Amino acid sequence: MKKYFGANKYSKGYEELFEFFCKERNFEHRQGSVYCSKNKMELLEVTKTLDELINDCPWLKKCLRIMDITEIGDVHEVTEIITENAKIN
């Protein structure tokens, strides 16, 4: 993204992706570049979302390394277990 947006403005790409997924399409930003749909999506809806992403963020073609779609199923948050129980020497 630094090559496309410039070294001082590449965060604009991440902001556009956040806007696209979280503010416009009910996804949650988990970490880094990981976005998870808050609702189950059928394949047709996934395809439609990808078409919209291509139209809204055409610069992604120049910046994308890899993009995966995963069917996650149930999600169980365990962060609290780690942060409360891990012992650091």
C-alpha cells in the first residue's frame, strides 16, 4: 500500500477497508487485516460483497497479497482467560 498511496498516506487504504467492511456492511475488525461478518453469509452474498469491494477499492488489485474467505462457525472469545491466567516471569 505504501507504493500505491505513498509512504505517509498508506493508512488511507486501511481506513477505506475499515469503512467498507465495518461501517457499510456489518463486519467486525478482529485484528490486523482480519474482518469477520457478524452474520452468516450465503455464497451469493459473499460474491456480491467481493464485487462491491472491487468497485469501491480498485487500488486493492495493486496491493493485495492474498485474500481468504473462511467459514468460521462458532467463535469463542478466550482473551480474558489468557490475560488473567498467564504468568510472566
